[in-house]
Amino acid sequence: MAVAMVSTAVEQTPTIDEPVYVGTATVYVQQHDLRYNPEHPPLGKLIIGTGLLFAHPHLDPAFKGDQTELGRHVLYESGNDPWRVMLWARLPVIVLTLLSGLVVLAFARELAGRRGALVALALYAFSPDVIAHGSLATLDVPAAGFLLTSVWLVWRARRRPFLYLPLSAVALGATVATKMSMLPAVPLVLLLAVVSVWRAGTSGRGAAPVDGPRVRARLLGRAAGAAAGMAVVAVAVVWVTYLAVDPRLRWTAPADLPAVHGLRALLVDHLPVPRPYRDGMRVQFGFENATWQGFLFGRLYQGSLWYYLPAALLVKTPLGMMALWTAGSLALLAVRRLRPAAPYLLIPPALLLASAMTGSRDLGVRYALFMPVFLAVAAGCAVVPRGRRPERAGAERRRPPGWAGITRRPGRGWPGPVTAALVLFVGVSSLLTYPYYLPYSNEAFGGPGKTYLRLHDSNVDWGQDLGRLADRLKEHYPHEKVWLVYKGAGVPSAYGIDATDPRTVPAARVHGLLVVSDTAIDKADARLKALLAPSGRVEEIGHSITVFRRP
């Protein structure tokens, strides 16, 4: 996984969101100013900024412009090497993605033993979506990793709550200090903390008998107090991330800040977080009130479809992975000794998926990257045997924290050879798409070369292949006139591409090489469709850019 992510990070040009985060991180590190990208909290960009400390990007202190212009300025207008800057920005996210894999391994081992842990880790490490977005300087994988860590520590708190709940609270604070879309998970994690403290008080180490309403009420009060303490710690983590950028917390609200009404306004006004965070929530709610364009299974539409994310996940998840997700989830529900873990592993991703499905932006499975992270752990439970034999004396003392009474002896369950075959199927499918993980789709939908027929934007074409296009044009089409319709944040001329947008001249003048981003094909207007109609398809670049020849 490390090799796949690093080599992918080296080859890919900036995706649409990355320059904004890199530019903002540069301002954080060099100017300690919060004015850019308020719609996302600082922690993810501070993580990106740790890599930029080694890249030393130059930024004109007098620069004035919006966050999109800032990203372009840092990468292409300040004398910096965009390849070097982007690699250093991506490396911290890669490291964090790998560390999250260790959490997957540890969580699954506690539930399903070594064999289940290896299954879980394999699914995580081979996940095309995790590899694709874990190798980018973006926020989705870090937020999912922090949330899984928080839930895992809450699970371990079933045995030692006072050790693990504070650590879980820090991870929960890191989650919402990275992406605001994770806020719906906060009440759920706090509720799970109440369950864990109750469990620890009734059956954990040193637990006393619960034999009366007063004892139950006292235990429930202690659990509620622990959850409240977690909330305080999580909020403190959010404050610390803002103060780490600017200890004086200077902030001027954007002039065009959207108005928020109803329950959303109540939430924004009363959440005990810094003012920039609350204003960022207003920006996000403004995005949700906008009408976006979507594309699904060949249909271009305005607005959003409630089933978009499940459909996109169906296309972009390896078939063997979906089978193991299903088997592991069923095992969590059906096997008695696994059921205590089911709320911890299944409800958080289900809640976040339901929340994301109500959103207005049908732009990619990156809005649901918590699914392959959480369900990898669940899939490891597919190997847990149904039967249970008496344990050896003293086994209780060797149980790890959070242990749910799961035996690791052989027995009935999801057959080992079937599990191995499905994991192998996932691995082969993932390796065959290397290094083009972003446009991955499974074999049932034709593989990465056909993804653009069914999905668009960050599912397939996010601007990542501009450098590959430059190399291809230099090697195979030297001295030819290039007409380019590119969707992305990169600057073609910075990579040696001398091209003209064919939509800016009369169609009769457009002949020869016509290069079009696949998302632009999916969303083509009448003018672009007229240009493409008589053109012959020549080749694909990275499964995200198509080269045509127009007569």
C-alpha cells in the first residue's frame, strides 16, 4: 500500500481540491492566518503543512486573492516546483493513511483474532478508494481514520474506561477538526461511550453487582459524566487546532457569508467552538443550499439523487470486498459473541452514509470513504467461527481490552478457502488498476476504462493526469497542434503543454488533436458535443483524459 500510494503521489498532478489545501497550509505555516478555506477546519491542512515544512514553498507576503488563486499562485506563479511541493504535501497524508491501517489491524484482531485481522488489513490495504485518496493532500481519509480510532478506543473502554475514553475524545476532536461532515458522528460516539462505561461498570474488571435502581442510576450518571467529559475534550481539541494556526485567533467573517436559518442556525449559534469554525459551517450549509450538477450511469442531471452514493459505491468497490463486507456485517449481527461490537462498527458508517445521502453534492465516493475503513474491520469478522469451546483456565486474564468473548479456535464459519479466494480477488483487482486508482471501477462495470460512462468528477477525472498527458504528447504527438478541454486545477503550460481551448474559436478551425477530460465529456454542452461528434477516439490517458482526432 505504501509503494502504491507513494508512486501514485509522485506521478499525479494536483487534483481540483489539493491546491486550495496546499495554499492554505502554506499560509498557516508562514503567516499564521486563518482567512483562507474556512469551510474546513485547520487540522487536515496543518497535517499537510508538516510536509510543506520540508518543501519550503515561496509565497509572496503581499499576495491578494481568493483561495483558488492562492493555490495557483503557490504552485505555478511563485517559482516553486509543483511536483516537489505536491509530493511533500501528500506524504503526511500517506503516513496517516498507513497508521490508520494499523488501527484496522488492531481493532479486527481484538474481535476476530489474527486471521480476521489479516483479512481486514488486506481489504483496507487493497482498497482502491483508500489508496487513491490516501495518496492525495486532501481531508477525507484522515477524517475517516481519526473517527475509526475514536470508535476503537471507545470499544476498548469497555474494560478500562478511564484510560481509553480520554484518548478517544482526542481522536474524536481530531475528526471534527478535520472535516465538518463528521459532526453527525459525535453524538453517536458519545452514546457508545455511555454504553462502554456501563459495560465496564457491570461486567468489566473490578465491576460491582448492579442490584438496585440507585446503583444503576449512579452508574448511568457516571457514564453520562464520562461522555460529557469526552465532549469537553473534543471541543478543546478543536480550539487547539485553531490556536495552533493563530494564537490570537484573528478572524474577519467573509462578506458573502451565507445566512442560515432554523435548526441549522440554532446549531451554529450555540456550538461551543471558535467563530471561524461556526462561520465555516455557514459556508458548508451554503454549499448544501446550492444546486449542483450530477452524473450517474450516463445521465446528466441537476440537483442530487438520494441513491447516488450507494450506486457509486457499487461501481467503485471491488466485488470480493463487497462480499466480505456483507459476510462480516452478517456475522456481527448473527454471532452472539460478536453482537456487542456491531453498534461500534456498523452504526457509525450507516449514520454518516445516511447523512451524506441527503447532501446536495453528487461528486464522488470520497464523501463516503468511511465505508471501506469501517467495513474492513467488519469484514474480518467473517472468519469468526460460529461454535465456541470452553476456554483454558486463566484465559480471562489474557483477554485484551474490549474483548467480546470471541474464541479463536477453529469451528464453523465463513470457510477459510472462500475468504482467501475473495481476498485474492480483491488484491488482483486492485493491482490490475495500478497506478490508476482514482478512476477504478470493478469488473462488473467494465473496469477503470469504463468508469467515465457511469460516474464523473473525483470518481474518475479530478485533474490528476495532466503530467501524463504532457509526457504522451511529447513522446507521440510532437509539434502537433493541440486543442484541449481540461477539467482540473493544474496549469497545462506549467507541464509543457501548449494548447488552445477549442470552444473559444469557430468549430471550422478545430482540426487535428482534440484532448478532452472525461468529466468534460460527461457534462458536454451542445458546442463541445458538436466538436466531438465527427472526432475519432485515439487513446485514453490514465483513464481520465481522452485523445481524439478531429478531421
